[in-house]
Amino acid sequence: MSVITLTNGRAVMMNEASNQLTQVIAFISQNYVKKSEELQLLQQTDRSFDVDVMKHSARAYRRMGMFTGFIPKDSPESVSVVHEHIQPLLTIFHSTHVKKTERELLTSASSIAEERLNDWLQEGWIYRKTEYAADGKTTRRTFYVMGLTLCHIQQQLEQLAQETMLDQIEVWNGQCELLLGKLAGMQGVTRKQQERHDEVLASLHAYIQRLHNALADARKQHAMTPVAEIFSVRWRDGKLSRYVEFVLALAMVRTEQAAFDWKQIGAAYYGHIGGSKAFDGDKDDFLNKLEVNLELPLHFIGLVSLGAVTPILFAGDMRSNLGVQYPQGYMHATTDLTVFDMTFSTTCRNVWLVENRAILTRMCAEPDFLSDTGSLVIGLDGQLRSGHRKLIKDVLASSISIAQVLVWCDTDRAGGIISEHVRELLPHHSRIAVKWILSHPLTQRVEAFTAWEAYERELQEVLDKEKPMEQEELLGGVELWKTWISG
């Protein structure tokens, strides 16, 4: 027998169930009771309880609400097996901040019969809270919150997940070390005409080294945050883990053969039936992310099954170090393969980076404008791929004639992301002025901003008002374009 003193000063003799009630009341007090409130035990049977929430002040002491629940048959500390029917609750009540009415709860867990609600209460997984009006009697609303037992189960699962994650990190670290050794041994042994081969292996080696370092930090922090940061993603741990394995799997295949198929990546890594399809659901995201991070077309690495060559459309004077020359006044096209085999420069003064082909086509219809203003217009075609990045970097670094860059993307979230990626390419070229063009749907005007912060602020204002806009809606003309150049 033991004694517990509740916040109102009353003492109650406790048996084993009452000891558990002590923990329940402490849990409720810590998570659901405000500073000006206190708990008062109203009723207790062998397993059920009603606890009033009392608000005290200098002038009043009144009932604000009541918690109703059950003490579980087993001690919360002994819970080691999570039944299948508890998983929906762990999804719904992911924290003690979640409140659900009965209707919301049954809607969220619609696959479960309505009678399960009482079972959840009796297991101590959830508690019911009734809130009262000012008279302390009239019910104002009723909702459900996470119970102590469910909280304990969640903590146990989180602990198990963390232990599993740390074990997995150890496995990945071992695979990284093996790959780093193999990739290092493959470099520097190729013939001179195979310099591209060495460059690809060096890029892959550097990428695996970064992953290896991030995994070491993840192990120290007991979190995958460092890995997400080096990949520049905001994916959940499940998808992030799959990407880590995708990168390792691709690198493993590459160390075995110079050319390989998409299906070989998962098949070789997992080594069981269905492994070849392991990454299919994330194929586009993973390929795009890897290409951006490596800054190389993936067919350079050896992935032959994509059958994709990225065209890069542009208009204006441009020439390569190998003697290829494109004259001013026409629309031209090159490919990412060509861009990675050559270094391009221009004699133009103004470089336009536009998201959509419509702008490029419209400017090409004004050849005098291109010549008179010395403009090179590069179409990003809705996505800044590795070929675009390489071309932009080369042109900016190799062309002393460039005075400014004008970036013109759609007024939507995707356009903002593309603009942000372009911005990341520009800091090393501070001698070159940058202007950000924004088509404004609220004013039906197109403005040029000389400061990124002003452009970003204006774009966010449009997005907050849910008024996105495509470039094609306000293309303008020669006179307007010239004002942006000179303004």
C-alpha cells in the first residue's frame, strides 16, 4: 500500500492499480493540463477512472473538464507486442498535441469497426476529455487524446526504429568503405583517350565519400539529418534510406561493369526475386536527384537503359573550344552530351535564362532584338538539368563580354525552385549583374528585380494568395525587354 497526494490535497490509499493511476495522472497533468488548472480524482473503480480538470484563480474554483479512461490490464512498461489494430492509432495520434472528436477518429480509422473505440479506451491507448461550459455541468465538446499506454508503445517503437537505423548505418558504412576502395583502384589506370572514364569514377568516388562522412555524423546524432543535408532533400527517413541504398547499389554495379541496365541496380544489390523493381516507385526522383548531385548525365556513368539525351535549346552567338560555332539571330539546339564534351563561351553582353520554350521562340521571332542587345537566350525547358548547369557555368566563366544575367521563370512554386537553383550557380560570378523577372498576376505586369530578396518576397506574396502564373500569359515585347536590360 502507498499514498499519493493529488493537486487538491486529498490522499488516497493505493493498490497496484492505483500505482498505475498515479502514472496516468502524472501523464495527463504533464501533457494536457494548463498552469492555471489542476486535477481532482472524481471516481475510481478497479480499472476505470474519471478525473476532473479544475481551474483555480483568486475569484473562482470551477470545473473545466473531465478525463475518462481505463488502467490497462498489463503494466505499460511490459508492453512489448504491438497488435496490428493499434497501427492506425499510432498514425492518428502521432503526438500528445493531437485531438480528435469521435467522428474525426472513426473517419480517420474508417477501416476499423466502430466498436473498437471502446476497446481503445479500455486498453488505455486513448482518453476521452469532456469540456464544460462556464457552469461546470453543460458539455461544450468531447474529444479523444493519446493515452499513456499508446505513448509508451510509441516510445518503444521509436527506440526500436533508432536501433534498427543505427544497425543499418553500420551496414551502409561498410559498403561505402568497400566501394571507396574499389573506385579508387579503378582510377588512373585507363588510357589517355578514356579521360572521361576517370572523371566519372572520380565524381562517383567523391559522392560516396560524402555519403560515408554523412553516415558517420548520422551515427553520432542518432538521426538521418546529415544524410538528408548532403543530398539536399526533405524526404522522410523511409525514402531517404531507399535513396542511400540506390546510390550504393548503382555504385556497386558500376564497379563491376561499365554499362548496365536500370533493372540491374536493384537486382544486384538485393539479390532476390523482386529486387529489380525495388526502386521503380522512386525512379524519376532518384535519377533526377543523382544527376543534379553528380552534375553529370547518368549515361556517362553507364546507365544505358534510359535512352535519354537532353536537348538544350538556345538563341544567340555561342562557340566551343573545339571550333563549333552558332551564329546570332537563330534558334539552335545542342545536347547534354555535347555540352559535357566541350566548353562553350559567347560574345553576347546579356544572357537570358528562361524556363519555357515560348519565351525563347518569341525572342527568336525578333532577330534584330537579339543582335541589337547582344542577347544569348538559353531555354531551361521546365527543369534545370545537369547539361543546363554545365553550359551556364561554362558560359559565365569563359565569357568576359557578359554584363548581366536575366532570369525569367514561371510565377509558381516550380518556377521559384528553378530560380533558386539558378541562383546557386551565380555567386562565383559577382562581377555579373543579375536580374530576376517576375510576371505578376495581381497587377498583370512583368517586373525586373535587381535583388533576390525582393524577388523572393514578391513571389511568396503571389503564392500565398494562390495566384500562380505562367510566363506565356505575359510575354511582352521588344520595348519592354529593353527596359529590363537598361533598367
